[in-house]
Amino acid sequence: MRSSAASRRYARALFALAREQDAVEDTRRELSQLSDLFGESPELRHALFRPLHPVAERRAVVEQVAKRLGASHTMRNFCAYLVDQRRIIAFDAIREEYDRLADAAAGRTQAEVVSASPLSAEQQEKLQRALAARTGQQVELRLRVDPALLGGAVASVGTLVFDGSLRTQLGQLRASLTKEH
């Protein structure tokens, strides 16, 4: 999900609060739990993210959900504020931006890896080390399998893309063979 300027502002504000309270990772965990819950329950998502329900009703629902999850007072207030400001709809983008800020502060980065088949633990470790050496940061892999790739893998770290797919390698070979000398 692409974040808007507003979702980035909300994420930065929450991150600043969490940092002040020395609760960056706890807040990250709470955001993840809430996001998972919203994703698992279409009824809850409908009740919170649709403006058909009155703000007070949505606020009460988000308060109960956060309390039941054991969320901090800060997180409960933050969610209520999002409802009040009609920004709860941007929750996923806010969480994504918060994760990016927490990773950057900890010297971590995320790499999206798409492979033709599942990678073994050894392949994942080698790839993780290679990307860490290249980026100078700790790299956390998010793996996805795409059978449409003929073979190999494509890794994206921020704006860097490392394309080791068989399709790209064949295309490069074709280009070098057809190139006039």
C-alpha cells in the first residue's frame, strides 16, 4: 500500500511518541496485532473503516478492540484520534510507514524477494548476507513465490532492484548475441 503525506505525518507522530516512551518495538507489535485483526475480520473492518457508522460508535469499537488486545494507553488514544480525524482508513499505510521508520532507526531495511520457487534456509541466509553487504544495513527478507518467473529471483531493497531472474538473464544473453560487433 502506498502511503500518503497524511499517513506519513501520523506515523512520524506515533513514532516520536513511542521513541519518547522507549516503546518503539512494543508499538510496532501493537500496530501489527491491530492490522492482523482488521485483516482477519471483514465485519470489524467494515464497522471501523466505513463512515456509515457514527464516529462515537466507531471510537467505542476501536477502544474495545485495542483494550482487548492489551494495547497501551498511547495506542488506544492514537486509534481513537484516527477515528476522530477520519484517518482510520489509512491504518495500513500508517503501520507500513511506522515499520519503515522503526527499521531505519534500528539500522534495518526490508527486502522484497520474489522467486520462482521457495528458497531454502541456506539460500535465504546467503541472500540476506549479500543484501546486507550491499546495503550496509541489517536486511529482513519478505519472501514471495511467483511461478510466472522461469527461474531465479528478484530482490527489491527500497529503490534498488537486483534482478537475477532467468528471464532477465536470457534477455541479456539474447541482446549480447544479437548485438553487432
